[in-house]
Amino acid sequence: MLITELGYFALLAALILAILQVVLPTVGVMRDHVAWQRLAPSLAWAQFAAKRLPISNPSSG
């Protein structure tokens, strides 16, 4: 079903965002890129939204 595939896609997106949330700010600190360091909160919210998407299925009963 499409809903199941959407859930898998959302969890994969959350995994990728989690990896980026660790890597980009860390590299930003090491290379003194302030813009990369400021990505951490935005990536955290995006990861939260991606994890929330499979749970908010209105047709689940």
C-alpha cells in the first residue's frame, strides 16, 4: 500500500536527516563555518516532522 511505503520513506528521510544533523554542524565547527553550525536546529525540526509523518496516518484504526 501507498501508506506503508510513505512510512518507510519518512523513516528513511529521518535517518538521513539524523546523520546530517550530526555531520554538518560538526564539520562546521571544525572548519569554522557558522552557517553549517546553524543548521542543527532546522535539521532537528525536519527530523521530528519526518518521524511524525508515519504516525499521523488518519486512516489507521
